[in-house]
Amino acid sequence: MSASSDLYQEQILDHYKHPRNKGPLPGASLQARDSNPLCGDEVTLRMKVEGSHLISEVRFEGRGCAISQASASMLTTIVKGKAVRDAEALDRDAILKALGIPLSAARLKCALLPLNVLKLALGNKTDVGV
Amino acid sequence: MSASSDLYQEQILDHYKHPRNKGPLPGASLQARDSNPLCGDEVTLRMKVEGSHLISEVRFEGRGCAISQASASMLTTIVKGKAVRDAEALDRDAILKALGIPLSAARLKCALLPLNVLKLALGNKTDVGV
Amino acid sequence: MSKAEKTLLNVPKIQADFPILHRKIRGKRLVYLDSAATSQKPRQVIDATTDFYMRYNANVHRAIYELGEEATREYEGAREKVAAFIHARSPNQVIFTKSTTEALNLVAYGYGLKGPIQAGDEIVGTVMEHHSNHVPWHFVRDHKGAVLKYVDIDDEGNLRMEQYDELITKRTKIVTVSMCSNVLGTINPIKEIAKRAHEAGAVCVVDAAQAAPHLPIDVQSLGADFLAFSGHKMLGPTGIGVLYGETEALEATEPLLGGGEMIREVHLGRASWNDIPYRFEGGTPNIAGAIGLGVAVDYLTDLKMEAVRAHEMEVTRYALDEIHRIPGVRTYGPEDVKQKAGVLAFTIDGVHPHDIASILDVEGICVRSGHHCAQPLMERYDLPATARASFYVYNDSDDVDVLMAGIRKVQEVFA
Amino acid sequence: MSKAEKTLLNVPKIQADFPILHRKIRGKRLVYLDSAATSQKPRQVIDATTDFYMRYNANVHRAIYELGEEATREYEGAREKVAAFIHARSPNQVIFTKSTTEALNLVAYGYGLKGPIQAGDEIVGTVMEHHSNHVPWHFVRDHKGAVLKYVDIDDEGNLRMEQYDELITKRTKIVTVSMCSNVLGTINPIKEIAKRAHEAGAVCVVDAAQAAPHLPIDVQSLGADFLAFSGHKMLGPTGIGVLYGETEALEATEPLLGGGEMIREVHLGRASWNDIPYRFEGGTPNIAGAIGLGVAVDYLTDLKMEAVRAHEMEVTRYALDEIHRIPGVRTYGPEDVKQKAGVLAFTIDGVHPHDIASILDVEGICVRSGHHCAQPLMERYDLPATARASFYVYNDSDDVDVLMAGIRKVQEVFA
Ligand SMILES: Cc1ncc(COP(=O)(O)O)c(C=O)c1O
Ligand SMILES: Cc1ncc(COP(=O)(O)O)c(C=O)c1O
């Protein structure tokens, strides 16, 4: 494949086509939803937290471009089983590293939407700076 | 003198400094006033007409730049003693010829103001196309 | 016909006039297919604005000195060119604004919010309008109590003309419609709509942002009372737009911007207006922009708008034929290129439009993705977004071929 | 000091940057003394706009492709430069308009006509304002029933500050004033005026059209709630202006232009607004203009605004000294150059200002004559018109000498 693969590496496409942890999560203790008004990308994130320490379950729902949806899927794999404190410490660099692709300003908004939703769900209103 | 004389030839300056037929004209049968709102030039023209044929007397009052006031003064000398019909036939070319100077678009407005006033006074509403 | 080679335009010669088209994007030839957002500019237009700044930059209308005379002459000369381009009766019917958006707002404020529109008066729009022909009318509703109504479209993207019968009433004062949709490409029957508006005693406001660059326009035969468009979409500079107004309509319109140039006299607390069109051009205008637009109009006039239109029909016909050969791609808007300008909205099954645009970008192809500032239209189609390719005088069937190859690549990536 | 040679600016080097200054007018060197109307542009600014059109012309904010990314980056970069230039806390406080006039109208409509201003609320202006800071407030009076009041000046052209004591009341909601008069050159004490406005709970609107090009500006220390200026007067392109707004004030302001870019969501008949500043930038902006303004700001920043101001004080001091040596010439405005920008209004006994300008034009000297869009000020002085010379970074004492020789020639012609 050509240079398109810079952006759409197999890993991204794999997460997009076979999203991990996608679906509803009845009995979730934390949840949040956000959308990217300019793009129409949407992500909802739901989590179960054990004893307010450990994120035992996480699921997302959403629609949008491959970048936003793959980013959401990847985020769930990162967060699952993590301590809430560690999840709170996740920053944009962590996500960009996980995605492992060069992103233009317009696509950055897509990539960081799921992280924004995570922060919202964890009650941390600080924007990740999209 | 230098190239300034192109615009401010002796004749123009002479009419400006020594205006002909300037002053009020009690008992005038025709009169009109107009101003150039962008420049502030003002001209009032008054005429006596004998038997509705001959312009026996003409006077102007006004204030403004040398071009507008010299043009008014010259116009009175042209019109005085003329048949109304001939005065009506005066066009912008006649005035520009009398002034005998090259005029830019901005100064054209000044030069043609008195002619406009004459047309107004003669009841001819047609604009001379300034 | 298979390819657009038989076109009336000499595309290679035209391309040579556009410096940006010689740029490479990641080693690939730039294939610019987003002229509906903004067009590229020929050397002639770029040079004209440079020349203004290098030789005769001055403020217009009031200066007595040489530079000011020259600047005024060129600025007013541009007005005359634009008037001739749209077949206005007089240059005084041409108002320079900064954009279509300002032009439409000028009408909404000047004829609506501050103008003759009263509470209960009705304004009839359509669902296919650009946001710039929606939001200004909301203002008139909010501040004047006007009532807004919308004509729907059929599934092929044509206005349901019969709805005007019902929607236009004795209370209708404004009928507003785009001459050409920026998503579907639909060319609307302005003449017919203006006629119905006039029969009801309403004025017809035409958003010609997508029409002026691509179709011959004759405001008199159209019967438009107001018509708006943007320079930047028709080979001209950014920051310059046009509002044409029928003289009677302009006389009923209040100025939008108060300030220098637009007044006759100002005293403390009161003012009177300058003549039309200056009344509507408060402040120092975009002089370089107007002059550049004048040269853009020259360029289009030299090509002949009939030829521009014929060329774009060919390219669009070819693009539709080709895209339909690719399974899993959907297009929106009329199929008949006689009803459609060179705008091609499409989606690919299973691929988000942003991903289409990103992958095409890597190939050097510029297309737009999103709602195209036409959210009500997207809602009508129940779509979050589409991709959109749009064509202009510098595009040809080669560009279409590159686009089709790009679309196939997108499908491969997402296979 | 007699001549301005000791200036902090290297004027010959600056002049070399301005292509138009090498033009001859009827064989004479062009002596451009009308920068208060519009400034000339350095090569750097001209090149920046050309470069935009040649290399990365695209619409901003929505494009995913490379050109669009570049255009957006440069456009937003210009916003950051302007914010730094006026010491705004954030680039989000900088709104691009087409001119000072649009910026002031944005405030008059957005904060006045469509904003929080109520019937009976008072707006305090001054008699020395440009028409662009008069007429928009008439609109607020006419449509909202606001009351307009004006601070007078003394005979030297300074605001009668004590009048604010009386004119500002509990009903005062807006205090508006130019930072610098375009006729008298008077520099007004904005800090003090803003303080009084704030004490009364009013906002302070500053017309900085003649200040931003010539004085260092710190919006925070000034305490301005709104501040407007134009690119074309500060070495930038035509068709681009700026409205700075304090965040709280902007949040209370309704958008002027409805359309693309300024919305978050549009549905049939309703819409919500985008974030500040985009909310106030409806329609495709003057992208090339903003980028050019950014480069103009770079140019001024490199020269240092303190040095620009010091230079203009020197030239103005020299010009005042020289002109006072010519009998029969009157000047208007402050004599103390610490209170005065580089604007010199004058009349010659027995000669109409238009004739002054015409004769100077023949000498290659560009000055303005007329009411300078400040008719209420002219009425205050009972003058129909004045001539006006204004100075900028490319002017020096040689230009003043040429002007003085020109004034003597005018007197000879009319002797
Ligand atoms: C003090 C002042 N305010 C406002 C303006 C209006 O500026 P613009 O024409 O660029 O809108 C000017 C310029 O003429 C001015 O000198
Ligand atoms: C149909 C239509 N109307 C209005 C506009 C607004 O044009 P501008 O952004 O130049 O004001 C556009 C351009 O995006 C358009 O396509």
C-alpha cells in the first residue's frame, strides 16, 4: 500500500473494523458523552469502577471517522484494569503514541475526542487541549 | 511659475481673486443654489430675464475652492446678455473650454457646480453629469 | 463522449495561469477539487492586487492627488466590470461587501431587521440553503417577528416547486433561494421563483455564491431583486463580495454599516446618507480586493461564461459516469447535468467522509468533507456528512480520473 | 534639534522596503503624506499575500487537506501576532473584521442594538470622533432608544475631561472615544476615560484606527473593553480590520453577521453559536488580508512601536516648528507633540484646502483636504475643510521640507 498507510496503519484500521469493548454497559458507575460538532464524531464511554480504585469494565459507543473510533477502541484497552488515578493521568501524548500516526490539526480533534470523554467521565473537566 | 500653473492659470486666479458679477441681485426673477456635499463648495446664482428671452443681469454668491468660484465667475460672463435658450444649451464642454485647464475627476465636480446651478435656475433639472 | 477533451476551454493553457497548480503535495501533482469552498487564483488576479500596492495604493473617493484618482478609477472600474458581468442595468446597482455572507446580512438587516418588514410578514426560504442564507433570516424573525417558512426538496435534490403555491401568501415579503446548491449542485429555477415572489408582492433574494462563478447570470432576465456572491469563489481575492440590488429594492434598504463614505452629512446625533451604492459601503473598502475581482471577471469574461458552463457540464457528466461504475459509492443531487453544477457530493459505504478526505489528501487530491455549512440539508438526507468534489475551469477529465483512482484506494484501505 | 535625522528609525532603509515610494509623480519624487487615510505597504506585506495565493490558498477551518491546514495555521498565526501586538491576554480576544468601521458596527449592533442596551441607557461619545464612531451609535439610539451625549473639546483640541463628571451617570452603559483624532492628532487619555466608564458600570469602546499604527498599545493596561483598528492604516492590506474585546464584554455581545463559520449548529429556524472569536467571523474571512496584517505587525514589531512613536514625534515637532515660520498658515490641534500624533491639519489664509491639495499634488506631494470624515469636529471649529498632512515610518524631515516648499508655492500661486 501507498503513503495512505501513514495515517491508516493496519492497527488503526483493525481497531476501527473490529472495535474492542464496544457496546452498552448496563450498571456502569461512570459515563460521559461528547461530540465534535464540526465533524459529527460522537463517543460515549461507560465504566465500572471497583471500590473507586480500579476500572474493572469499560465500553464505548460511537460513530464517526476511523481515527476517532479507533482512538476510542484503543483507549478502552489502555484504561481497562487500570487504577482510576492512572487513567486520570493519561494525557494527549499517551493517546498520540498509542495511535502512532502523524496527525494534522483537523484530525487531532478526532483523535483526542475519546480522551476528552474519558476526562469528562472521570469528573475532570480539564480539556485536553484540542 | 512651475507646473502648478497648469491648473491655476492666471485667468482662473484672476476670476477667483476678482470675481465678476459677484454679490446679491435684488429683484432677480430666477435663482438657484447648490452645494457639493463632499467638498463644501457652494454657489448661488441669480438672474433677471427680460421678456423671458434675454438674461439681462446675472450675479453669483458662493464660497469654495478657486476652481468652483472661478468657474462661477466665468459662467456669469458667458451668460450675461445671452438668450435664455442659448444659456440652456450650454454644456459641460463649454465650461471646460472656458476654464481651459485639465481637470481630474475630483476637481471636475468643483468646475461643474456653477453650471449645475444655472440649469437648476433655468428650471432644467437635468444634471450635467458630474 | 467519454472524456472531456472536447471541451470548449483550453484547460492546459488555463492551468498554466494558476501558479498553485504547479505545486506538488508529497511529490504528487496537486488536484484541487474544492473550488466550491474557494477557487484558486490566476496570475492575472494576483498581479493586479500586487500592482495596486506597488504603484497606486491610496484610499478611494476623497483624495485629490494622482494616486487617489487612479485608485478610485480602478475601484469604480471594477464595479462597472461586475455590473456588466451580471448584466445589471447600472454600476450603481453593484455594492461591494466582504463576502456573500455580508451581502445577505446586508439585505436581512437593511430590508428586514431595520427595513420595511413587519411582525407577521413571511419569509420563504428552502431546506437546501447554505448557513449564510439561513441564519440572517433568523435575526429578522427574532427582532421583527417575521415568520420563516421553508420549501422542501425531493429525494433527487430538486426543490418541490409546487410547495411555493402554498407557502407564498399575501403576507410573504421575501422569497430567498440559492441559485445553485453548494452540496447537491442543483440549479434552481430562479426566474420562476422570482415571478411567483413578485406576483405576491414579495422581493426575491438570490444567493448566487455557487452560481456567479459557474453560470452566465443576467439579473434582469432572472428578475432578482437582490443577488449575492463572493469574489474568492470566482478566481478573485478573499475579502470581497458583491450585493446586486434592483434600484427600487435598494431604495427601500437601510445601510448595514454606519461610518465614513456612506454619509452625505453628519452632525452630532444625526446623519443623512450618501447616494446608492456608496450608502451601503461604510468604511474603507477592500480596494485591492475589488480591483482583483474586476480582473477575475475579465478572466472569466474572456473564457466566456457559456463555455465555462459547458466545460463544467462535460466534466461533471464524465465524473458522474465514472463514479457510478464504482460499487459502494453513493452520490447526492440531480443526475441530469443540465440541472446540476459541477459539485459532486458522495459517500463510500463503510467509510467516514473525513477518512475519505484524509486518504485523498495523501494522493494530492483536495476534496471537502463535512456538512458543507448546510446542516438542515444534511438533516433532510439524514446524513452526518459527505465528501464533496467540485470542479472549475482548471479541472478536466484527468482530474476526474485521479479522483476515481483515489476513491478506489480509499476502498482498498478500508477493504 | 532641527532635523529628524537623529531618529531611532533608519528611514532610508525603510523607504527601500516600499516599492511605491520609488514612483515618480510628474517627474517628482512621491512624497506621501496621507497615511492617516491609508498607509503604504512594504514589500514584505505584498509578498505575503502573493505567497498565500501562489502556494497555499484554501478556505480556513474546515479543510482536511494540506493546503487548508496551512491556510488555517497562517490565518490563526496572524491572530496570535495581532494579539501579542496589542498585548491581549489571548488570541481569542481578537476578531478579524473588514475594517475599523465594521468593528465599531459589530459593537454597536452586537452590544447595543441586539445586545444588553435598553431604552434610556446612555452612550457618551465625543465631538472629535470619526463618522465611523458616530453613525453606528445613531443606530442604537434609533432602534433601542438609547440616549447619545458628547464630550466637547477645548480650542486646542483636547477633550474637556471635566465634562465626563457630568455626562457619565448611572444610566451610562457605553463610553466611546477615539484614542487618537484623525484631524487634530490629539492623543486621548484612554486609561482615565476607561476608569471613569468602569466606575459607572459602563464599557469603554476605543476607536484605535489612528492609534494602533502609531502608538504602543496595551489593551490590558488601557482597560479597554472593545478596541477597533484597520489593517490598511498600519502597513497591512485593505479589507482587514480588528476588533479586540475583553472576554466578558464579548460574551455579552451578539454576532453581527450570521452565516458559515460562526455557528455551532444550524437547524431549520434555529442555530447556536460557535466559540468566541469565530462566533463573530461569519462567512469566509479575508484570509490573505489577515495573513498580510500579521506580516505588517511583524514589520512594526521589528521596528519597535516605541521607536515608531519617537520618530513620529520628532518629525511632527519639526513640521510644527517649520510650518509656524510661514505667515498666513494656521494649524489645528495640540502643539505639544507628547499629546499629538503625526497628524497635521492646516489651512492657508485665502486659499481653499482643495486648492492646497491640488497644487501640492503637482509637486508630487499627497495630502488630504476636506472634512476628514469628522464633520461634527469641523462644525465645532466652524471650518468647511482643512488640508491635512500625516506622517508615518517612511517619512522624515526631508518630506517636511518638501511640504513646506509646497506650501510656499501655494501661497505664491495665490499671492
Ligand atoms: C479615527 C478613525 N476612526 C475610524 C476610521 C475608519 O477606518 P476604516 O475606514 O478603515 O473603517 C478612521 C479612518 O478613516 C479613523 O481615522
Ligand atoms: C451557496 C453558498 N452561499 C453562501 C456561501 C457563503 O459565502 P462566503 O463564505 O464567501 O460568505 C457559500 C460559500 O461557502 C455558498 O456555497
